[in-house]
Amino acid sequence: MQLQTITLKSTLLDHVPSPQSIFPQNPRLTTTVTLPIFPPFPIKSWRNSILHCNGTGVSAPSNSQNGTAHDWKLRSSGVKSIDVATLGNLCVDIVLNVPQLPPPSRDARKAYMDQLSASPPDKQYWEAGGNCNVAIAAARLGLDCVTIGHVGNEIYGRFLLDVLQDEGIGMVGMSEDTDGVDTSSASYETLLCWVLVDPSQRHGFCSRADFSKEPAFSWMNKLSAEVKTAIKHSKVLFCNGYGFDELSPALIISALEYAAQVGTSIFFDPGPRGKSLSSGTPEEQRALSYFLSTSDVLLLTSDEAESLTGLRNPITAGQELLRKGLRTKWVVVKMGPRGSILVTKSSISCAPAFKVNVTDTVGCGDSFVAAVAFGFIHNMPTVNTLTIANAVGAATAMGCGAGRNVATLERVIELMRASNLNEDNAFWNELLDQNVNAENITFLSRFGINGSSNSLNHVNLQKVVSELLPKLEYSQLEGKVPS
């Protein structure tokens, strides 16, 4: 099966080094540091009204950039008034340039962690992290979002809530049962993630979760009434593998069971934790199996898909995950500068990535997830969904860091108008020639002519962009996207 061959002048960013994680688990820590070299991150002024969260209630934005004001007490009706809710994985990133990344051994890393705790960094190096990236990117696309998780009632927690408020995102406390919990202890504090960047732009992530066998918030044992209400009123509940570093497998499964019960679609991105969960405790293995069988949408890198299935071809790996899933509708495989693939039971959609000058890849995957949710919620054609997801991920890569530095809608629109794709036809031909079975294969091409050849359907990028831009431009002007 051959794609149309086009000769292009390659501007691939092969010189951009791939991020290398020094730490195998979720990037979080609750200590602070001053190191000699820092990145030039500006920070917004703090708002006069600081929000508080003690793990029991809801923090409501006073105004929303999306043009809608939620009733955060959430009506008792069955209307799903929230587009996307994220579960757990809330932290404050502290992004620092360092002369070199920490050594790999556990003891040496622990010594490095002790060094990091010497003194607090300036606030200009703080950023909202974890699932805040997904929520912020989704809100900037015009989706109504809420984060479900835990932040402490200290300076980092107030900072995180302030950022969410500025972005028009609500916050729901994870647990109502705090009896017997020392709210002044480290186990109650907002999680910090140290994002360390060396001169070669390699990334190291570290946190207290790297040195603990128990989840950071192991004292949580049940969902609050507010959490259940938020899940019930959400169209999508997004979870990732890093949630296991904060919450017990039993608590996570209870949230998934409730989401399935009330008709909320589950999105799951196992991330690097997928491999460790598959060989983790029996509880972690059961929880991972539950995610893989009950999620409506699975999102993985090609390496992660291979790790979970043993299949190297990302298409056949996606089809295997789809076959094993009880509720799975989409499997989305992210392939970085190559692009992405979306597999359903009857179709395969392939979309090359947009060409951009990459500054930083942190947060690209989270931004991509937000755009997939956008397409899923608005019932877009799958190739359109991949196109906007690739654009949002690429727009984030053009910035420095995640949080408030993720893609803006303006930059996404600019990328889509430019329509500069990385069309590596040799790669796609090889991929599609490997005995791929599907009733319909759709391939996005900048130069291709609309039409079908056997099961391969070429879709011209300009056609897709012409369908997507009116929605995005409406969102930009009005603060929301029409159905």
C-alpha cells in the first residue's frame, strides 16, 4: 500500500535531543532548592483573592475565560455541564536549569534531593504542573474544565489554585475524610515536581514519590460527595499513570467505577508508569488491567503501546488494545515528530506532525490529550481530531515549559493556517505495508488529493483546516466552541 510520493526539503528537528527521564516514577517532591542557573520564566502577579483548599470543598473561579460561569455546587440534574475533569496528579513544577542531571543510583539521587531542600527557589520558577497542563490546554480550546485532586493549604497550594482560577478552571477536593490526618505534615502538603534541565536540554524529574513505596496521599480512602458530583456532571474523566503515585489503586478504581456507572467517558494515558504498573503490586496490576479494559479512550506513545502489547507496529498494537478493551472506542498512539494514529474497531486514521522549531517538549503530550478530548466531545471525524491534537502538541513544543506555557489558541490557529506538515512518506508506507487490516484507512496529506485507493483514503489538510478553523476562531472570539 503506497502513499503518494512527494519530494520535500526536510526541516526535521533531528538535532533536538529527546527528553531523558532520570527518575522512573512521577516527578514530585515537597522540598525546595536554589541552584546557580535558572531559566527566564516570567510569572503572573498573584490575585488579591487567594483561594483555599483543605481537601474537602470546591474552589470556584470568579470569572471564566471560557465565557461561562459554572455553578460549582453542581445541579442535581443529569446534565453534563463540565467537559473535562482530571483526576489527581496535581503539583507545582519548579523548573530549573542545572549544570548536570542527578546521578542514576538511588542513594546518589537521595543525596541530591537533600541538596535541593537547602532553600526555596524564587516564585518566578514555579509553574502549575501535572494534570493542570491538560486542564489549561483544554480550557484554552474553549472546554469547561475542573481538576479533582488534593493541594495543601500552604503557599504552594494557594499558588496552584490561583493559576487555575486565572485560567477559568475549578478545583474539587479529593477526599472529605481527613479525620486523624495531620494537615501540617509533609503527607498533606501540595506536591512539588522538580523539572531539571541540563545544558543539552535533557530533562530530569524528581519528587518524594521516587523514594516512597506508599502513594503520597495514602491517607485518602474514599471519594467525597463533591468528587462524585463532579464526575457525574463531566463528559470526560481524564486519568494518567502518575495518579498512582498520589492515590491508592482502590481509590482510583472507585472513581472509575463511578464514572462508568454515571456514563462519563474515561480517558487514560498510562505514560511511563504503565510499564512499572504492569509489574507492580497485585493491586496496581489489577488497577492497570481495569483501566485498559474499561477506558473509552486510551492514549499512549508507540513505545508504551509496544510495552503493553509486545507488538512493535503501533497500528497493530492499537488494534490489540482495542480488541481487549470492553468499552474502548479509540486507541490513540502518539509518535512525536512523526505524528499520531487513531485506531477504532473499523478504521485507522493517520496524521503526520506539524513542523515547528522545538523549544521544550514538556507538556506536549498533556496538550495533545486535551485536543483529543476536544475532538471526542464535539464528535469530530477522527482525522480532524488528530490534526488539531498534533497542532496543539506542536504549539506547546514551541514554548518553554508547561502549565501556563502550554499552547495558546492563537498559536494553534497560526500553525494550522501555515499547514506545514512533516510528511515522511517512507515511514508511513513501511508502517501501512505491515499487514495492517482495516475496513478504512484515512491518511492526512498536505499535497494529497481527496479520494480513495483500495482501503486507503487520502484527506487533504486544507480541507480539514477549513473545517476546524471556524470552530477555533469562534472559540477565540466568544470564549466557547459551538457543538
